[in-house]
Amino acid sequence: VQLQASGGGLVPSGGSLRLSCAASGRTFSSYRMAWFRQAPGKEREFVASSRSGYSTYYADSVKGRFAISRDNAKNTVYLQMSSLKLEDTAVYYCAASTVPVLRTHPREYAYWGQGTQVTVSS
């Protein structure tokens, strides 16, 4: 599967932004999809995950502020980000895994999008 992330940009602190990730392939609905992010000088970290028919899962740092959703008919996963903070500034990546069980480490995801920059300003 090929992934194409978009929607990043510059947003003021407290603002909102929605990221999109379009996937190729006809088996999108079977993939566990996730968003990760990587800030300068830091390791890539898990943000949120979605699997069709199962609960979504979030990192504690974004819980209550971010929402992951997917439209299987459009082969697209979204990340709605609200109440953005300076520390949310990072390159955001979408990822896909054929492993059905929840995984939060980047190595568990075989497919990656190119990343989209999110910058939160004060």
C-alpha cells in the first residue's frame, strides 16, 4: 500500500488542523492505520491508531485533543487536531500495518507516508 499524507501547515497555539492520509490499494479497510510524529532531535512517537470495527487508541499526550477517523470508501484516514500546543510541532506521518493487534512502535508498521509538517506558533 502507498500512503500520501497532507494537510499540515502553520497554526496558532490553541488552533485546529486536520491531516489526511490517502492510501492506494483495495484492502485499505483491513489495515490498522496510525499516525506518528517526529519533532526535531526526537524519536518518532506514536500518536493515534484506528482499526475498522475496533476502538481507536491515543497517546496520552493527545488524548482528548486529537481524533483519528477513517473513511474506507475513500481509502483515507484523518487526524483531527484541536487545542494545539507548541509541543505538537512535528512532522506527522501516517502508517499502515497488516498486524491486527494494536502496536505503537514504528517498527511494527510496514508502510509509511512521506510526512507532513505541522508547526504550532505562539
